[in-house]
Amino acid sequence: MVKLSTLSFLVGSAALQTSHGFVTVPQSAAISTRTMSPNDSSINAADGDNDTAVGVQDISLAPLGDDHEAVGEMMAQSVAAWLDEEWMPQEVHVKMGTSVKNTYVTCRGKGLDQVADIMTEVTDDLYARWSEYNADAFVNAWDVGNYVADYLIAKSGSETCGCSTKPV
């Protein structure tokens, strides 16, 4: 009988050790094709990448306009509709949508315009007050935060991936 913690297997021509069911790769064996720029958080293409490689691009929320209250209200309605459709109509969905709206308006008022920052703030705000939602919610704060990110990306006209939740 072979223990999983001592089992190794082959991937291509490299033998990888496993530990407690996870592949362990020595740091020196880790392969990276991108490097961080020392002066900012952008990602630079590695040697050998084509000239069109630009790394992760920011998503502009400019197409959403400057009426953050209206955008937040549309997003609140979308969150509630999505949850109602996914589960069943509940008042808690409206409350979570209102929280999302308030967080979005606050973030945009502070000048935050990065989807990841807004998603994280939405999630943190919901999580901090989760006791208000927990008894009736079938989702968690991160589910709602991820929906908000998908919503903002889609509504800004940016390209989405096939796994993104379609906004309601």
C-alpha cells in the first residue's frame, strides 16, 4: 500500500512530489513567464513573449457614467433579481442589494474605480454585517461580491469570460 503523502507522479518529464494530496514544487522549480515591475503593480511580459503581450489590463468604469447613485440602484435591483431567480424571492435579497448599492456609491465617491477594489469592499461590508443576512441567505458575501464584479465588468462593456454570471 502506498501512502498519498509519499506518492510521486510524473507530469511531462518532471517528477513532482505530493504532500497530503497536494503537489509540492520546490521554489527553484517554479516557472514564471511574467515579472512585476519594481515601481508599480503592472505585469511585464517575459523574454520571448510577443510584443502584444500586455498582462492584465484594467477595466474602465467610465462607460457607467458619473451618476453613481443610479448605477448603484440598478446594481441593487440586479443583485436582488439574480438571487430571487437563483433561489426564491426574499426580502433579504433586497437588503443585500441595498448594501451593495451603498458600498458602490461610497467607493466611487472616494475615487475607487477598480473592479477588484469595489468587489472587495462590497464583500467586506456584507461580511461585517452578515448576521443581518445569515438566517435567510442561501449565499455568502463572496458570492455576492463575485456577482458584483461580473456585473460591473459586463455593464462597462468589457470582455467577460464564459464562467462569469450573466447580470440579471
